[in-house]
Amino acid sequence: MAIPAVTTIGAESSSSTPRIGELGRIRPVQGIPAALGLFAGRSEGAASGPAAAPPATAAQPRRDADPRRPESLLFAGQARAGTDQARAGHAREDQALGDLAEARRRLAQRNNAQSAEVVRMIELLSARDAEVRAHEAAHVAAGGSYITGGASYTLERGPDGRSYAVGGEVGIDTQPVPGRPEETASKMRIVKAAALAPIDPSAADLAVAAAAASMEAEAMAQAAAIRAEEATRGSEVARRYGEAASPRGPGGSEKRVDMVA
């Protein structure tokens, strides 16, 4: 294959023409692009055999070894950004854990306060239950046979699930005894005593006691009137009986009986 003449450009002055095999080592002339020499070498290699190795060049440093290069700075920025994100994530996690601990502390305080309130409520309900039951028991004991039934209670369920009496009542017979004012008065005295039997009578107890006292007074007045009437009637009967038995007449003159022989 014929070698273009351009391939000889840049050859050193010599009386002999360079051989084809030596064209790969021809140095390009100053000012002529090195690409022409490389082209010539490729052309030669295509004609004569395997392409010759390109000229050795000085070892170039790794581009990423220079921290001042843009890609190195980008990588460093990404690393710093990742570190900042990690720190922000840790800060958020710490804040979340702190909030959770605070919520648990407040919940424990509320639970303790609720526990104290529950204990206090149970104590109050227990005291009220004992007071109510003692109150109604006093009514029953003092009322005797005039109690119309056992005590009934108003119950309230406590926080412990038990039922506590918070109110109560007892029925008692307050009807007068017909035609017997003295027995009515005696009955009303018992009713009044039953109403006032508890240590701290309620307003209803005081009202019952007042009504019983009024009925007692009325019955006593009726009994007194009856006794007075009976006394008057007895006196009149005695007077009439005395007059009938006396030997004097109605005018006080002595009766005379003439006997005929």
C-alpha cells in the first residue's frame, strides 16, 4: 500500500528514505497537529499488521483525588448534608423520647391523684353508709310496733364496685286510734320519739315529730273533754239518784205517809 506523502512530514533530514515499518516512529513537525502522525500510524498499521501501541504519556493523577475539583466538592457537600440530616434525625428522636417521658410522668401524676381521689371517695361513702344505716335503725328501734316496714335505702355504687347507702327512710303509722283519744295521744308520743330518735334528725324527721306532737295535743284535749263530760254526767246522775232516795219531796218538804187502820 502506498503511504501518503504527508506521513513523511516531520522526518529528520536524512539521505535515506525511511522504511515503512519505521513510519510509526516519525515525529510530527513543529506546528503540525499530532493527530496527523497518529493517523499515519493507523494507516500503516492497517497495511502492515497490528496497530502499534500509542505513545506513552506521563501518568495523569486521579481526577477525584483533588478535593478542589467540583465533583469532589459535591461529594463533600453531600456527605455534610447526610451528616446534618442524621443529626436532625437524632434530635427529632430525642425530642420524641423526651415528650414521651413527660407524657408518662404526667399520666403517673394523674393516676396517683385519681387513686387518692378514689380512696377519699370510698372513705366518704363508707362513712355515709354507716351514718344512714344507724339513723334508720334508731327510727326502727324507737317506733316499735308502729313501724310499717323495714328501712329502705337509696344506694350509690362506689368506684370499688360496692353499693353504699346514701339515704334512707322508715315507714311509721301516724293514724289516730278512732274513738280513743288517750290511746291516740300515747301513740303519737311514740311516733314523736321515733322521729327524734337519731342523733341528727333530718328535716323530714322534725316534720313528722311536729305533726305527732300536734296530734298528741289534740288527742289529749279530746280526752280531757271526754273526762269532763263524763264527770258532769256522773254528777247529774248522782244528784238525781240522791233526790230519788231522799224522804223529802222535790221542794225539800218531808213526805208524809198516812196509814189507815
